[in-house]
Amino acid sequence: VLLGASGGHTHSGLVGNLMIAGCALATSCYMVWFKKLIARYDVVTMLRWVYCLAALMVLPFGARELVHTDFAAMDTDILLATLFVVFVPTYVPNLLLNYSLKYVQPTVSSIYTYLQPVLAVILSVAMGLDRLHLDTALCALVIFFGVGLVIRSYRGPAVPSAPLPVHTH
């Protein structure tokens, strides 16, 4: 977010940076809040409501394009690729992530979420789709440092050892 146009990446604007910060804040609140709801309700039911509310929230931004899109003129390959992107890398991970909240603390699920960009970079470099830039490696280190801090704080504070009793006879 702070690197801008350095390292071969294109510049991201202030609005985009604010949206990323807002997304991180919303995700943090979501993980803690959703943990309580998942204990009471089915995961699929909860996700159905989340996606319906999200669709209503983004509808004002894409309603015109949605209405004016000629779906009949689209290739079947494009529609199938779109459905694949909506289902496999979007719905399935959300389903599994929220299912995991039934059994683990939000901290564990959030660690998985924060490591996803690092895994995406590793895969794209391994597949030859991208090159590893210095700033990307530094950002990955910052992510690992943050995850390490979370794991360390999750263990709780160190308990000081009690002094040994002194016996006098």
C-alpha cells in the first residue's frame, strides 16, 4: 500500500489504499462477530445472507452495467470462466474459512487469510506468471512478522515463576 509505483508495480491511489485498510478492518470485525453467529447457525445459511447483503450493497455501483450486459451474446467459455471465479476461488474458500470458525479461534482463521497473498505470489512466481520483486519480498516479511506477533500474543503473557519456598529449621 505504501510503496506506490516502486518495484515495477503500478501506482495505487489513496482511495484504493483506504479501501484496503477498510477491508482489513471489516475482515477483523467480521471474524470475531461471525464466530458467535456460526456457533448458532449453519455456515451455508450465514453465507447466503452475507452474499445477499453484499450484492445489495454493490448493486448501486454495477446495476447499470448488469442491466446493459447482453448475456446471450457472451461465449459459453466466458460465462463458465466467470462462474468458476465466483464459485471456486471465492465461495469455496469463504465456506471453508467460515466453517473453520466453528472449530478454531478467529486468530487461526485470520492467519490463513493474511497468508493468502504470500501464497498467491509464491504460486505466480513458481508458475512463471510473475517475477519476485524486492518490495514484494519485503511485504511478505512484514506479513510474516505480523502473523508472528499475533501467534506470540495468542499464547498469552509469560507467567513469572514463583519464588522457591525457603525452609528454616
